[in-house]
Amino acid sequence: MRIAVLSDIHDNIWKLEEVLKGLEGVEALLFCGDFCAPFSLKMLADGFPGPIHVVFGNNDGDQFLLTRVATGAGNVTLHGHFADLTLGDRRIAVTHYPEIGRPLAASGQYDLVCHGHDHQYEVERVGEALRLNPGEVMGRFGASTYAIYDTETGDVQRHQV
């Protein structure tokens, strides 16, 4: 199973549009927080047909409207600030904050731990777990990046738009 991992859109719908074009063959999507406005979540939900798992970030201020958009979308599960998932026989944790992601990766309970927040692409092996920060869709620091994780091989591919 191929899973896209995105974070930190910060309402850059133009970069999000480019990301969505590159998701052919991806079966699920994880979002590590910071849509900012609900219209970014709506665009993601409309543009990706598979299941989308979302956690809040520190810049997701209107959580009420984000929840309404998620509920109306049909393919979005909003997990609050933390998601504990099993996809393709892999245990996966999703949060926004690296300060939470690092100890989750070290806990030995997960195959993959995803987080965002600092806008820096990073992949680190922590024991048996892979800790993944997909970087930022926004492009504030130059590169707009996301990742695709393969549950069969455990490999991660970095993508830049």
C-alpha cells in the first residue's frame, strides 16, 4: 500500500494543487497538521479520492469549521491531535509536533511515526520505527515537499513540487 504523507499547507493551494497531481497510485493520505483555513482541507478532500487521516496543527485555528468540512467530505477522518492507525499491516502514529513524534518513535509501538511543524524534511530510523517529517507543502523555506511511504517495503520516497 502506498501512503502519501503531507504537512504544513498553510493555505498554499497552488502548491497543494501540484502535490495532488503527483498522487496517482496512492491509496491513502496522512496529513500532519496546519491546513490553516478550512478551504485547504476541502481542496485536499475533493482532490484525493482515497481515505485521508488528519491531525490538527498549531495553526489550525478554526477547528469547528475544519471539523464540519471533514464531516461533510466523506473521505476524511479527523483524529484531533493524535492518530493511531493500522494501514497495510503497519502501525502508524500521526501528530503535528516533533516533540511528541520522537518519543512515539522510540516507544517501539509503531512502524512509522509521522509529524510536521518545523517544515523540515527528515527521515530517521529509531529502533524498529521510521520517524518521518514530510517537510512542508507551503514552501516557506524554499522546497515544497511531501513523502510517499510503501507499507510493503517500508521505503519512503521524497517528492518535491
